[in-house]
Amino acid sequence: MAYLIAIYARVSTEEQAKHGFSIAAQIRECQELVDPQLTLTFVDEGVSGEILHRPALEELRLKIEQGEVNTVVCLDPDRLSRKLLHQLLLTEEWEKRGVQLTFVHGDYSKTPEGNLFYALRGAISEFEKAKITERMCRGRREKARQGRVLRDFQIYGYDYDVEHEQLVVNRAEGIIVKKIFTWFLEPPPGVKGVSSIAKTLTYQGVPTKRGAKQWHRQVVRQILSNRTYLGEFYQNKWDTTNSQVRLRPFEEWILIPCPSLVTVDVFNQVQKKLSVNSRS
């Protein structure tokens, strides 16, 4: 079997937008160290370096496991991973299989000095990434405190005014939202309950926010439970750091007033009925 050389390149959406990192440029620099005719190229585009399980990286690891690759060339350790732990995990895994790892920028060798340099570089990269993330989060929180909606959250019944960074009522969808609340509290003939409302909207050909033809009961239930229709849109609800999603404490939520579509009395009646139905 002829052993092949693998070139691995990666760029995240954020890096591509902010720094203009190019996959083609990474591959070109890597090819200067090897014979292009003997290489396989593995590319993860638009994927964060904090994630270990990336499609192209997984394919490369499989090729190494099958003994088809004996050399990996990468532009620098940051392209391999933004996390020091992942960098060390991959290098140890490949070294055990006799695979040589080469970086275009940043020498890596099996000496104590080389290992220390590599570990320090990974730690600094991880620290810089954490600082960038914190600055971005701080900036988003500040914009939210100023009463600005950060992006289009695709909330049924509303459109996103990009110029003023606010939620505005979508007249056609707003009418449907009011119907859903009314039908739930005062069911017309043949329409009773969340599932029945979803089927009726589907039958009537009402498109969802994303233009789908079919409504699901979960979507209807989410609309009935969404406090945005009271004029209370909250930002900073979810913490997505550390590759996890968790709900922040209520005191950290940031309220952005928006046009209401239902009254407080109607909304409270719906929540009470939803709670009774859930218990039943």
C-alpha cells in the first residue's frame, strides 16, 4: 500500500468574515512542503476550532486508523484545534500510529522544548479565543441593554427591522397569532386543542415562519407560551459558552419592549389552560 500525505485545512465562519482566512491559501502553503500528487486534502469550512468532531477531521482520523496516511501537514496548530486538550489528544493519537505531524508555521518536534512550545502556543491560542468570545458577548449585551434586537430571531408574527434593530408586527402573521390564542380559549366547531389548531392551519394553507406547509403541535404550543406576544422580548437568555446551551438566571435576561399581539388577561388564561391540560 502506498502511504499518502494528508493536508488538513480549517476555517470558521467568524474567522473567514473577520480575518479573511482562506482555505485555498492554507492548502497552497502546505503543498509547498510536500509533493501535491501524493496528498489527500481534508477541509472543514465554516467549522469552529473548538469542536473536535468535525466531518473532514473525522474522515482524516479514520484514514489514519486504517493505515492509509503516514504524514499530516497543517498550516499551524490553531487550524488543527483551538483547544489545547484537543491538540494534544490528536497528536498523541497519531504519534502512536507512527504518523508524522508537520506545521508550516510553528515547528513541532518530539523534544521537551518542542512539546513545551507546542503546549504554550495552544494555551495562548485558547486564551485569545476566550478573550475574543468574551468581548463579543460583552458587546452583544451592551447592544441589548440599549434596547436593540441583535438579529432576526424568526419569531412568528414579527419581522425584523434591520435599520432600527427592532421587532415590528407582520400584519398577516399577527392575525394568525391572535386566531391561535382565540381558538385555544374559545374553540370553534371542529377545532379543539393544540393538535387540532395545527391541523387546521395546515388544512387552510397557512405557511409557517419558514414557509413550510405543515404546522406541528409543538410550534403552536411554543406560540401560546411565548411572552413576546405580550410585548416582552428577552435577550441574553441562553448561555452558549463551553459548547453547551443553558438557560441563564432570570435576573440576567435583558427585556426589549416590542409591540404586543395579545392582552395580559388572554395570555394568562392560556397559560392556566395549558398548565391544566399538561397535568391532565
